[in-house]
Amino acid sequence: MFTNRLLPVLIAASVMISCGKEPIRPEAQEPPVNEEESIEKSEYAEGADISWMTQMEEDGQIFRNASGEERKCTALMKEIGFNSIRLRVWADPDGGWCGKEDVVAKAKRAQASGMRIMIDFHYSDTWADPSNQNPPAAWSGMNLTQLQEALAAHTEEVLRALKAEGVDVEWVQVGNEINDGMLHPTGKLSESPLKFIRLANSGYDAVKAVYPDAKVILHVSNGHDASLFTWFFDIMKFQKANYDIIGMSLYPAWWENGGWCAWRPNVDKCLANIRSLVETYHKPVIICEVGMPVSEPQMSKEALQYILDGTKQIEECHGIFYWEPQTDGKWKPASYSELGWNAYDKGAFADGKPTVALDPFKD
């Protein structure tokens, strides 16, 4: 997840950051060499994270197709060309947005529109990202064993609620942009790798207990940063973390020196990183989040076409998900206004309709 509200923190203090700054990385031991594993083939996912959908509808947002015809958001995503939907989960959020009931309602709508489903656990009451991995308030003061139990119980509770409504979950993220772990300080990867592994494996086991065939994703930001991924997944391999898919975020254009930086070099780095990850760790890869500037739809269209073409040439890359494409750079949730944050500026809508940025998904 990439928002304007993160930029000052990322530049100043984040453990794992973008825009060319090197993250702080402890030394990892050389992972053991395992026999090559076969990588299961999967239909390519062209997905969208539309977790804000119900909140936008509550605020009176109306969605229309390119011809101006009113559509429900999930049906419109299908019409645009998406075949998969990603939904984030917060433990006890203000207003209930992205809580269990809200997630179940959105997932049912997505499945009714013929979409495949990815569930993204943040293990927080609000945003979890490279700079923020705060446990839910109800988990405050818990020791490692208690956190493992709470994480597993929360994961199973949400997934069982989905299963009870007939929702078929194909992928589950155990944590969101967990560059330096999750549930800080206990699960901070750079300080306590074994504790993080225990937490992540508790999430993996909880997922498989409800959806045995679902693929578990470990998700790291900055897909163009190969050294970050090597550091993270070397630890995962050496410490025997259980997961099925490597997840990454890719926001290849950021604002610097009075303009948007060139996106193509960062995409090329990401594509090379995907190939290297597949070869090294024998796991498929999904780009769980991608976004381009809403103010530059033609540039965004070119970048998305390039990303789609490039990833589809890598058999072990199982798809990409655009993060909140239905936003227009103007709408923002009430929490953003209360905290003085700017609106998310990497959506792909204008005046309630999709821009040309999303045209590549039509093919």
C-alpha cells in the first residue's frame, strides 16, 4: 500500500524504503541448498484491490463504465477486465471498514461477479506497511505464544466466516508489506527472526486449517529492490518459514526533483528480480500491489502494458493486482481527513469512470 501519508516517514526513518535509499539489513546466514522444487502452474491473475469499495459507496460515490453507464464496483471491475479481487483485513477497525463483516460482504459480491479472491491480513487495527506494524490494541502486552494464538485465532475466524458464506479463497497474505516483520516489536525481523518465523508459521497453519488448497503469500514492498528480497527470503529459507508464493509491491514512479521519476528502469529491475527469486527460491511470484500516478493516465497505461507484457513472459509470475484503481486522487476516507493525509494519488479513475490507464486489462 502506497500513500502520500507515508512519504515523509519512508524517506526519514523506514527500515525498508524506496527511491534509492538502502535499508538497514542484518547479516543473514547462508541458506542451505535444497533440491529444486517444482513450481505449480497457475492461471495468470489480473486483479484489483478494491478494499475501499464499501466505504466509498457509503460516502455516495457512484461508479460508471467508460460510456457513463452506472455500475456496481465489483461488476465494473469485471467489465474492465479484472479477474481477481484482493481485500485487506483489519482486526478491530474504526467504523468496521475492512473488518470481518465488511470483508465477507465484499468477498461475496466479488465471487458473485466471477472473481477469484485474495485475502490480505494486516494483523493490525489499521494500516500495516514497512513503517507501521503495530499489533491490534486487544493484543497489546501479549508475549510471543499469546500472539501466535491470537494471530491464528483471528486468521481462522475471518476465513471460517468467508467459508461459511461459500466464498472460495485462492490466496491469503500472512501480513502486509512485512519487510521487517510484523506485530512489532515482538515480530521485528531484523531483531528477532525466529520470533517472526513462529508468527508467520502460525498464520500459515491457520490458513491451511480452513482452506487447505489456498496459497499463502509472504508480501514485501519495493519489488525493484533485489537486495531487500534476497535478505528477506534468505532468512525465510534458512529458518524454514512456510509459504507458497512470494508477494511484492511495485510502485515504479515516485515524485522526485519536481516530477515523476522514470518508471521503466524500476520495472525492469522488478522483472529481473522476479526471475532471480524464482530461480533461487523455487517459488512463484505475484505482484500483490501495483499503482501509477492517477494524474498521468497515458503514462500509466504504457507502464501497465509493459508490466503485464513482461510478467506474462515469466511463467512463474502468477499475476498482478492494481491497488485501489477505483479512486480518483480526490476521494479519501474520513480517517485520512482527520489525520491530515492527502488522498491516494495512484488510482485510475476520473469523474467516477476508469481512465485509459486500465485499458491494458481489457486484452
